[in-house]
Amino acid sequence: MRDKLAPDAMTALASTTGDRFAVPTTGSGRSLALEATGVVVDDAWAMSGGTHLWRRGMTFDGSLAVSVFDERLTDGRPAEVAAFRRALVSGLSGAVPAEIVTEVPSWSRLGDVSPTDPPRPVTPWNPCA
């Protein structure tokens, strides 16, 4: 099915988009690996693309990414960005999107800590210790 449908789809796209359509290829016997970064912050902002999330990736390296936010709220939350997050997690984990958690406690932190626990002292990390 792929051997028939993929070339037909590429021909149809190329005929309507002209020189704006390209198919990445590799040499004979080599596989093609396309990687992307997906980020969702508080279900309010999302970014997806080839950008790496470090200073060099966000400033100097050439890459392409799309960043979106949604001002349309459903139950006080941006529904489209939350749906993107559930689809992203579903694709990576195989979970059903409807079963992915939509509410996270506002006090969630690393470790088993209750919001009523007193703050823990911070111990500086010493790599030589």
C-alpha cells in the first residue's frame, strides 16, 4: 500500500505546490532520521519543530519551529494546546488521548512533598565530595 500511495501523494503535492515541495532523501541503503522537539508549557503555549532547547539551539543554529498559544478557553484552560499535549503524549506512549491526565495539582513538586510540609534546606551539590 505504501509503495503505491506514497508516490501518488507526492506527485499530487508536487503538482500543486511547485518548487515549494521537497522530499528529503538519503543515499542508497541509508535510512533517513527526522527528529523534532515538542514542548508544552502549562497547556497554554506549545512549540514543535527542529529547534533544540538550549541557548545555541534557540539563537544560533538554523532550524524551523512553530510556536502556538490558544486564547480560547474551555473550563479555564486552552483546549487546543491541551489537545496537542495529549496527542503528543499519546504518540510517544501509545496511551489513548482521552485517558491522559488533564489536571495536575497546582502544588506538584519533585519528590513526595505535601503543600503543608515545611521547606527542606537546600544542600549545594559538590561534585568532589
